[in-house]
Amino acid sequence: MAEEISYYMEEETLVIGLGKELDHHNAQNIREKTDASVIKGGIKRIIFDFSRTGFMDSSGIGVIMGRQKIMDSIGGKVFVRNMNREIERIFLISGLHKLVEKED
């Protein structure tokens, strides 16, 4: 079963609506689609929307860290929104909260 992940543009912002889980099963696909969009150009911000997400593993942490590194290299930014307590806890434990801003 393919995870339901949405990608849409809001001006110069790529918004990624994540599914129920951000894990090794969908991390590679998210990486590839996001990077292809950034390479095409015109993206200054990426927002990961966690409104439907209840689980994230180390692969998910890697996806976000990797996109942050790419956006840093082109003067862009990565944001997150709509995180539940569990996802916020993962952000705190992993140190992601120091790299990525919340946008609520």
C-alpha cells in the first residue's frame, strides 16, 4: 500500500503533507521527489506538514536533516508544522529542533 503523501507549491514554498508514518518505507521516495523539485529551481522554503503523522523513525530524521542541508546550500529554509507530542519529542531528542523552525 502506497503512503498518501501530498506535494504542492505555495509561491516559492514546497509543502509536503506527510502520511501516517515517516519511516524507511517512504523516506527514499520523499527524498527523491523533494530533491527533484528543488533542483528544478524556484523553491526557497520547504514545509513538512505533520498533521496526519503519528510515527517517525531515524530515516525520517535523516530526510529532514538532508533537506535542511540542501536548503542551507541555496539560501533556503526548512520548516515543520502541525506536530503532535510524539513527533515533537522526537525532534527534541534528536536535536532537529535546533536545525528546523516550527511554523504553526
